[in-house]
Amino acid sequence: MEFFNFSAAALVLSYLAKNKAQTKAPPFGVRYRIAHNALEYLEDADTLPLTVSNLCSKLGVSAPTLYRSFQEQFHISPKQYIKVRRLCGVRQQLLSGDNAGNIADVANN
């Protein structure tokens, strides 16, 4: 019985190794385009809910591919960029003095 478990584990590991080899990262040029298309989309999408999953759907790429591409080009993850961009927008609204509500209203917009 122990031999069977070892053989089954070896088969599973072999299968996983073959499948991993088949799922290579896109070439640098493709990753460059993905990252810059993502950045362009994020800069243009002011009112949409900005999430990594929405961004992946829009670009037609997986989350790991988007993360790798974005991180490689901008040295920040897409999620971190979205958060920083949102915080900068809130800061700008607070500094402008045009906000009729309080800080909580600005932060929730």
C-alpha cells in the first residue's frame, strides 16, 4: 500500500511539473503592453469601481499575469496603485475646500 501512495504522488508531481512548464509567463513585450494598458484604463476610469478583477476582465488577462506585468513595469502592485490613487483623490478633494460634507462623506465617494 505504501508503494502505491508513493507512485500516485510521483504521478501527480510529474503531471503538475508538465502543466507548470506549459504555463509560461508572456514575453516581455506583451507584459509591457498589459501593464501600460492597465495604467491607461485606471487613469481613464474615474467613476467605475476599480478592482483588480474588473481590470483583469477588461484586459482579458489573469490576475497573476496582471500582477507580474504591473509590478515589473511600475514596481507596485495593481491593488496598491488603485489604493494610492483613491487616497490621492480623497486628499485632493479635502485640500480643495470644495467639499460640502465632512471627511467621511469625501472618503466614501
